[in-house]
Amino acid sequence: MAPPPPNARRAPAPPWRSSILVVVVAGLLAAALPAPPPSAARLPTVGYLGYTSPAGAAPYVGTLRSKLADLGLVEGRDVAFSARYAEGHYDRLGDLAAELVRGGVDVLVTPGSAPTMAATAATSTVPIVMMEVGDPLALRLVSSFERPGGNVTGVSNLFANLAPLHLDLLRRTVPNASRVAVLWNPTNLAELRLWSDRQTTARVFGWQLQTVPMQRAADLEVALRSIAEGGADALYSVGDPVILLQRERVAAFALQRRLPTLFGWSEFVDAGGLMAYGPNTFTLYAQAAEYVARILRGERAGDLPVTVPKNLLTINLKTARALGLTIPPAVVSAADVVLE
């Protein structure tokens, strides 16, 4: 076939050929460019509402995070974490709880009666895992321990029933005591409920109770000076979270003043206190993590029974020797933990 003459006109390309070319070029460009990253799925968020400071709560919150990781919920991979701290100001708890709820937390962890009450005021739908709550039934946080029924479950210390036992342990250990200083936080709802039992038991023993209030860490110096000037024979404290965080200073003061002590948390004895009867806070945080994991995996808070932790009698014999005190053998033999 002869080639067309030089000045011959070519017929225009059919329109479908241009469309094919555009599609092919676009496909090649798309293949050459990196694919956009997939949108990150929202992680379920664990909220934490603390009464103390971030630094004070850090060891305990670390236990919560570590236990969650052990349960397969690693922060940043499986869950997110959002915390608010009242820095010792109970009046801030309500606003902080509402802030966490507005932020869309999927479960709230609340150590203490006041944070738990603030959380329940902020939401009736977000699951709440409480800890360190002395009497959740009296506070109407749950319908029953076996079946809480609402959006609250967790761990209850039942401190309301321990005051007579605490004071009896102190009486058996320090039989000549007549005046006992009680270091407490008057803004702690659980502490307020203990006073009737304390006073009744003290009257039976013929004791005078010296009440020493402490609401914030800044109150400690005044509180310790009041104890020193009050002429107490022994020191008793259930261990409000604020006081618990000052356990080293409280224990050192008591040792310096040669005051036998009894506390409601075993960490006080680790810090140098004489005796404690009650749970270990780190254990409570680990138990709270188990509730969080079950809730995030689909169980309802109202269906999970409230746990009552094991109370441990812990005795520090080194402190007893430093005080020149002989603890009765019957008390020592009843101890769960004895520090030599």
C-alpha cells in the first residue's frame, strides 16, 4: 500500500481512544504514589479520676496500666488513657468527672468515695470501677454486692466495719494507752461514717480520742504538731488517700515520738509503721484493672459483683523493737505478714 502524500490530512482519533489513554495514565500514577495511611480506629478510653496529684498517684496508676497490659490491653495499642487529678481539692472532682465524660471515656476508674460519687453525678451510663470505697451500699452506689445493678462496680474495703477491730488490736498491743490520736480527713465520706463506731469503742475501752484533721498534704505539719502537743499514747489512722501518700513522714514522726501506730493500709507498715489491718492499695488497683478489662470486652458493670479484698494484719517487729514495745504473742501469731 502506497504511503499517503505529504500534505494529506489525518482523520481525527475517535473519542474513545482519548478516554482509554486518560484511564491508563491515571492508573499508572495511582500505582506509583504511596497509598494514604488507613484512618486509625478509635481506641477505647480508660478514664481515671484521682483526688491526689499525678505524682502521688503515679505508682498506683502504674499498677493499673501494667495489669491492663498483662490482660492484653496495652496503652496506645489496645486502649487509651485519660486522667484528671483534683490535687487535694474535693470541690474540683465534679467538674473533672464531667470533663472526662464529655471526652468520651468508655470506663471510669475512681479511687475513693468522693471521686466515685462525683463520677456517678456526672454519668449514669458510663461504667464506673470504684476502689477504696468503704460502704458503697450506704452511699447508694450499688443495689447489692452480688448484683450492683447500675453502672458502678469494683472493690469495697468495708472500712465501716473495721473500726472496732482496729481499736481492739491497738488496745491489746498497747494496754496502758488512754489517749489515742486519730489522724483523719474530715472531708472523706467513708471516714465520716466511721466516727460513731470509733467513739463507741473508745468509750468501752475508757479511751479519749484526739481528733486530728488533715485534708491536704499542706496540713501535715500542723497535724503532726497537734499530735505532739496533745499527749497521745498511740496514733491511729485508717488512711485516707491524702494521708496514705504521706505515710513515710507519718511513720517517721511516730517513731521519733515513740508512738505505737495502727493503720488501715499495709503500705504504712512497709514505711515503718507498727501495725496495719486492711488491704494493700496496689492489689486493689490490679483488681480494678480486671474489672476494666471485662467491661471493655463487653460485660456490664451492673452484672459484675463487687469484690471485698482480703484484709491483712501486718506487723513490723523492727519498729516494735525501736519503740521498746513487746507485741503479745497472740497478736503476732495472728499476723498475715511479719516484717523482721
